[in-house]
Amino acid sequence: MTRGLKNRKLTIRSFIWTLVLVWLCYYVLLSNNGLHFLFEDKIWAHRVNSTEKYAETKTMFSGVEIDVIYDTTKGVFDVNHPPAPSINLSLLELLKTKSLDNENRYWLDYKNLDSTNVEVSINRLNSIVKDLNLSKSAIIVESNAPKYVSWFTKEGYQTSYYLPNDLYMMNATQLNTRILSLKDDLSNYDISFISADHRNYKLLRSKFPNKEILTWKLGKQGHLDKIKTRLRVYKLALDKKVKVILISYDSKLGNR
């Protein structure tokens, strides 16, 4: 075999291995597949507020986040994230759109929980769970009202205290005052998790070292931004205290 032929074969092999390496980097850093493979239980879909998006994500993610507002007039959980207009989709209707299994989990971002609706909304959620044969332990109810979200804990649901997203922007005096208030809430009420935007991660780990964390890291447009986002998600996912990370998913239909 001539030296020129050997060199050509080496060049082809190098090219093939380069393509394989590039594909692996894409698989791990840019696609959801790598995240799902390594951290299937932790990676959930953000803002699944339509039947179309739910149908897509339910088979791709082990859990989904759904925004809900309790409508006391109709006696239903309206699936919606204000200020977007309501499409009159109830939580029961959404969850009934595909056959259910016991492996899916749900993060309900309860937008308007307060003293006027806590009892009726617990009864309504209990009814949905019974009708659809769901496990209460598969549902996380999140709210910024610690007193009332703790009522869901007593009912057997997992719960999360939605902390202010601007903690990382506060000056030392503001932060210390707010942290003391939040710690007081957590000591008075039985709540499973704390949740906040990923930019507060270091603060959450240092100020609440014994609490398990729910968070989200939503991507931007452009490959460099996407790579930075994914690297951040991997860092969060490696922390045992971080239990769920919401990521963006652009639905082909019904993205809202």
C-alpha cells in the first residue's frame, strides 16, 4: 500500500471520528435526549398549558409543569398563565386528553391560592385525582402562599414554596430581612420543597441547605446561548438537592 493511500485512509477515519464527536456533543449539549438519558426523573417540561403540548410532552418527559388558576365561579382549575387570555381549558380536561399511567408527575403552579379558595380547590383536586386514578404523591402543588399550600401537604400532596425570583438582586440588608421571613414561613408550615429561578440557586443552597429545590432554566435563541443554558442545566442536575428542573419545550401546536 502506498503512503498516499494510507494517508487518505487516515484522513477519512479522522473525518469520520470528528463527525461522531460533533454528533455526540450535539446529542449531549443541544438535544433533550442527552438530558433525558442522564437525568430522566429531574428534567420536566415547562408551561404545558394546552392539550396539544401536553400530548407531545407526556411521552417525552417524566413530568410536566402546568399553570392553574382556581375559578370559584365555575368550580374548576383553569389552565392558564396570566396575562395570557383563558382558553377555558380545565385541568381535568387537560389530563384526560391522553391515556394516563402512574409514572407521569405533575407540577401545578397555583397562581391565585388564598384563604377564599384553599378548601374548595383541595376538594376539587382530590376529585380529579380520584376520577383519573392518580397518586397524590405524583403531584406537586406550588404557591407563594406558604400557609395555604401547606394544607395540600396535609392532604398527601407534595408542595413547594415559590420564593421571590429577585432574591439574587437584593442588597445585603434587603436579602437578610427577606431570608429571615422566608425561614420563619418554612419553620411554621410543612412544605416539601422550595422553588425559584435558577439565578437564585447559590442563595438557596447557602441559605436553605436542608431544603430540596425545584427550579427552572429556560433557553434563549441561538446556539451559543443554548450551549450555555444546557451546561447550566447539567450543573444543576448533578446536585442531589435539586429535584426538578424545568426546561423549555417548543410545541409544534398549542405552544402557550
